[in-house]
Amino acid sequence: MQARERLAGMTRQVAQEPRRFYDGGTLARDGVPGEPPDPGADPRIVLERHTEEGVETFALERRLAYLDRHLGELLVPADAGFRTDLTSVPALFTWLVPKTGAHLPAALLHDALVAGRDDRTSYVSTDGHEVDRVEADRIFRDAMADTGTGVIRRWIVWTAVTVATVFVGRAVPWTPARHWSYRVAAAVTIVTILWLGYSSTSDLFDRSWVGAVDVPWMGDRSWWAEVAGGLSGAIVLPLALSLLWGRLRMAGAIAGVLLAVLLHVTVGLAAIGTTYLALERLARRSAVLAWTLAAAVVVAALVTFALFTL
């Protein structure tokens, strides 16, 4: 019965209800009694910044309360030691999902509902419900809808946390066999898309790269037809692969299509980001060498510019 309810909840639309978030009061500390939640008051997100081993994290000065449609009131955090990195998104994808925004209250809630490798969950369910990680992901998606987060962004974010749940999640309501079936499906999807993306790029540039195969949806056509064929394959093939994901096929479809369509963008951003980090490290270690490299780049650019224009 619970599995059916979860499956039905994956496809239904959630109406925006911002009042489901409200002020959760404060925790008792240092002998001072805490304040109870106030459903009539707007949520107050007051953050205290911490730096731990070079990693920026934040503590919540006030609790955040959320009234879930199925589990009732959830209060976060449960203790003063809770830390969050706001929206957990790799730097490469902050252009798509920023660290903060309308989705921030939902992200803080989700951080407290799930535990990292060495962290404990930090929430209180007023009605005494235990929240597993799959349920936490569903709450995250519904909560983003309540904050007014766009439909596309919240499904992308839900997909990202679902993939994380598949690979590293603990406290999941699946048998070990089902959990591993999801992991295998995700791994097959990722490897297949990367391989076909590599092969499609080889086809586009009319090169025979090692390990590449011919992709019939591109073939020997004009460049614009090959690009159109590659884009169609980047949509159709991930949708077919998502059938391997079973009940998580929605997450598989979204993850697969995003990976395929944004593959080259991601590789380009990764190259830029890696170059930047390398230059930063070089500048910290040797300012002279960094300036020498910058001068060499400028000279090379001037020479190239002159050769191509004069």
C-alpha cells in the first residue's frame, strides 16, 4: 500500500502552499527554554556561518517548521549541532540550480531529513514518524513546490537527490536486491550515455576514435542534420534506458536526458573549472611563474592575432 502511494505521489501535481512553512521557534540551550513553533508566523531563516576544515557550513539559529501533507509537522533541526551547506549542488551546476533561492527552505529541510556518511538526521516529527531517505526526497520535491520553485527545477533537483539515494543513500525502504537493481540500472544508463556521447562526437567530427561505434541516427550527413540526429538520440535513448529503473523510471528519464543533452556543456565547464583551479594553485605557489605564464599567453595571442589578421 505504501509503495503504491509513493508511486502515485511521483506523478501528481502539488499545489503551491507557502504557509506550510512557518517559524519553528528555537531550541532550548544554556538553561534558556526554547520557543515553540508558531504556525501563524512566517519562517525565519537565520544562519550562522562556520568554516570547518576549509569547508563552509551554516547553523540554523531558529528552527524551521514544515507541515507535510502525509507526515504532519516536521521541525528542523533537532539539535544545535546541525550543519548545512545550503543547497548541496556541485559548483559546475550552480548555473542551473543555485545554492540559494526560492528552494532554500526545502533544501534546509532535506538536509536535516537525510544523513551523510558521518552525520545523523536532525529532525523532529511531531506525530512520531520515521522518515526514510526516499520519503525525504519526496518531501523535498513537495516542499519546493510550496515555496514556488519552478516545476522544471524541482524535478531536476529531485532527480539529483534520488540518484544520490540510489548510490549512497542509507535508511532506504528497499530490499538489498531492489537497491542493487537500481544501482545497476543507473550505472548502465550512465556508462551507455557516456559511450554513445563519445561515439556521436567522433561521428560529428568525422573521426574514428578508439572505442567509438557508428551511430545510425547521425550517419554521414550534413553537420546540421548530424546535430539534429544527435539531439534526438540524446532524448530517445535515455527514455528507453529509463525503463531499467522500474519505479524510479521518472528519475532515470530525467537524469538520462540531462546527462545526454548537457554532456558537452558539462565537459566544457569541467575543463574551464579545472583550468581555473590549476591556475589558482599555481598563483599561490609561485607568483613569478604565474605572471610568466600569463605573459606567454598574451604574447601567443598577439602573435596569433597578427598572423590571422595582417
